[in-house]
Amino acid sequence: MGYINLKERYFLLRHLEKIKIHVCREEQSLITSILGKIRFPDILFTPAEYRFLKTVIVSCLHDAMDQKDEIQVNFLRCLSSKIEQYACQEE
């Protein structure tokens, strides 16, 4: 299993905190839950949290592609694959 390293955790914490005030209450609740989990090494995201994170990462990935930032694109692709490994399989 790929470990979500400190740089990746910091990116998620920073980005989720930034968008938290601009989303609906349901998504704010998801962000709060994710922020609480991401600080600890044993992470298991619910399916809803996983879908939300994938949406956020894909959005960031599209922005990086538009800016032609290959380093950020590779970083986000790697993070996306790691997030999949921490998703709870139950729906």
C-alpha cells in the first residue's frame, strides 16, 4: 500500500481548508471528517469521502494540466492512486 506522505497530507489539508468555506454544508461535513482522519497514519475513507476527494483531486489535476505544470500533474496522479488504496470498500 502506498503511504500518503507529509507533503501529500499537507497539500490535502491546505486545499481542503481553502475550499471549506465555499461548499455546501454536506461537503463541509465531509471535509471536516477528512481533515480529522488525515492527521493520523491509519486512514480509512468512507465511500462518500473517497468520492469527494477524487473530485477535488481531479479538479486540481485539470488546473495543473491547463497550466502545463508537469510536476504538479505527476504529484496529483500519484496522490490519486494512493487515495484509492485508503477507500473503504463497503458502500
